[in-house]
Amino acid sequence: MAARSGVLASGAIIKQNELEILLSGLSGFQKPRPELEQWSTPGDVAAKMVLLAIGDVEGKIVCDLGAGTGILSAACALAGAERVLSVEADSGACETMRRNFKSLGISGEIHNCDVSDFCEPADTVLMNPPFGAQRAARHLDRVFLAKAFSLAPVVYSLHLAGTRNFIRGFSESVGFRDSVLGTFRFPLPASFEFHKKPRKTVEVDYHRIWR
Ligand code: SAH
């Protein structure tokens, strides 16, 4: 995927490797909870995601649903978002997120609640939601997408490559258009169960969905 830098309206340039270094130093989940599909986006992927979305991030109100320990929220703040709204159900993850923001000297607005209870509109949603693949988290991917569509006209989101057609159909059924900006190969934590053979890596599509 091509994003190497983002040119901010201020004229400053944020380089991918600078973002990666800052993001890779952040703390992840202390004790990941598989039923919430807790698993952090790697720093290099988070940097690429935000730079590919720079026109919808810089100077915008960006919402990160299922923000975890805040790596995508932090990436948006570092890339010049005007406000970042971070929504996360797990209070332990919110604590880590608070510390991560402090360590970078950035301000974020942390909402410790279920995504279903969050209703503040935004310009853009940028998220790595649960894949909805684990038994206890079944269909959470569509709960997150439906919430994102109700909050913002532009949504950037990661989904298992195997669900590409489903995500397109789901988006189009509510009047959104969908394009896949690229595909990442991710290491998966051992705590994730899959029905077929155990997987160590997984292919994940990066979607831009808009109306
Ligand atoms: N976005 C983060 C974390 C991804 S893991 C990152 O990219 O690193 C998915 C996150 O969604 C977890 O932190 C999990 O606790 C959170 N989550 C799962 N169900 C949720 C719900 N119903 N409401 C809010 N957050 C939820």
C-alpha cells in the first residue's frame, strides 16, 4: 500500500516511519479478553491506515469505535485530527489508552461505554472493530458498522478478507458505497479460535465506505 507520508494543510509533512515509531512505543492490552476480540493494530499498519485516510482525518472530528488501547486514535491525533472521540467498553483498556495519550502529549476524549450507547456525530469513523469471528463476539462487526454509518458519512474499517462481499452488500443496503484500499497480512494472537485449521496470520481488508 502506497501511503508514505501525509501532507497536512499546515504544510507540515508527517512521515510514515515517524508515525510508526511513535505508535510502536505505545502499550497494548495487559490481559487481552478474547470474548471482546481484543487485539491491537500493529504500529506500521495503524500509520498506513491513517495516512491513507489523511484527507478525512486532518482538521476533522474523528471517531474510533472499539478504540482498545488507543493506537488508531493516537494516530489520528498525531496526523492532525481536530478532535478524536475514542469509544471503548473495557475500562482496563481505557486506562491504558489514557496513559498512552499522556505519553504522547495528545488530547483525546475517551468514552468508556458500549458502542451501542454512543451517539455523538463525527466527520469520519476510523476503526479496527471486532471481526465478529469469535463465538462470544458473533456479528459484532455488523453492530460496529451499523453504528459507524449512523455517526459519520465516511467510514474506514478493517475486516477479514473473507467477508469482503458481505461488507459490500451490507454497506450498499443502507446507501453507502464501498471500496477496498488494500489488504494487510496480520499476526493473530493465539487466543483467537478459528473453525478450520489454526491460523497464525490472517488477511484483513482496509475498506473506505462512504455516502
Ligand atoms: N481498535 C483497537 C482495538 C481493536 S480490538 C486497535 O486497533 O488496536 C476491538 C476492541 O473493541 C477491543 O478493545 C474491545 O474491547 C472493543 N469492543 C468489543 N466490543 C465492544 C462494544 N460492544 N463496545 C465498545 N467496545 C467494544
